[in-house]
Amino acid sequence: MLDNVPYFSYIISAFIGIGLAAATGFRVFLPMFVVSLASYFDWIPMNEHFDWLAGLPTLITTGIATIIEILAYYIPFVDHLLDTVSIPMATVAGSILFASQFAELGTFPQWALALIAGGGTAATISSGFAGIRAASTATTGGLGNSIVGTTETAGAGIMSILAMAAPVMAAIFAIITLIVVIIFGRKAWKKLRSSKDTSQRL
């Protein structure tokens, strides 16, 4: 019955795309690995324009990159170096995964929507957690960073699976995550700036 709803397929695609984009905001490569794995074993369909995501080379590459990325965030100082490149990388990854759900649209609307919705969602979440990690380093001396890193990995995994298994729930969680990250991310950045100003005065 829902199939008769106008533009229903696009709505579901948007939910899936937002969920996957949010997942890349937590971790860049884990969502791409999950999508590659699922499409490689034909658990989910993949448009011919994105067949490369279902290929074995992509599956192996993203799998290795996922392991390296997860472990690297538990190494002090390295996690902050990754934060400097994670935001643009998450934007690209989020845009690609979002665009993969709208391959039937024209090229311009497909990628314009992907950059705004997918890339914007991923960049917001990634930058928010970068601020939270920086504040954690400043307040706990880096001891709390492992908790932040574990939360990000768990968030990426859960959001990736939800996006494919329960798109509506994934979209709802993505919106909630955006709101929470924006609120706490801003507070974290402000706290970090105030602590830096205080140290400079001293």
C-alpha cells in the first residue's frame, strides 16, 4: 500500500541516505565497509553507477581502512591528527553514500542533494565530535578520549545497520544525533576556547 504513495521510493532513499551520511560523521570508513559488504553479498541492491562499491577491491580496501581508523583513534595525539582530516573526508564519504541512493535522478540534482544533505550531515557530526574530543583532552588529559572514540565507532556501526534495515528509525536517530552533537559540540568548542584564553592570560 505504501508503494502507492507519491515519491515513496525517494522518501525511503532519503532516509537511507541520511542514516548512512550520519554514520560517516562518526567514522569515515566503517559505513562504507558495511555498505560494500552488504552489496557484495547481494543483501542490498546497488545501482549500476555505484557497482564499484560492491566490488571486492572496495570491500578489502574499506575493511583494512576501517580497522586502521578504529585503532588509530585510541592512540594519543594521532586521534587529533585524524580529526583535522576527518571532517572533509566524512563530507566526501557522506555525499557518496547519500548519492548512491539517488542514482535515478539527474547528475546535478543527485550530487547537489548529496552535498547538502549527505555531506552537511556528515560534516556536522564529525566536527561536533572533534570538538568533544578536544574538550575531553583539555579536561581529562586525554583519558576520556577512548570513551569518545568507542562511542563514535558504536554510533557508526549502529547507524549503518539501521540505515539499511530500518531507514525511518535511522533518519530519526540521525536528526536526534545532529541536535545533540550541535548542542554539545558547541559547548565543547566554547569550553576549549575559554580554557585557552585563561591559559594565555596566565
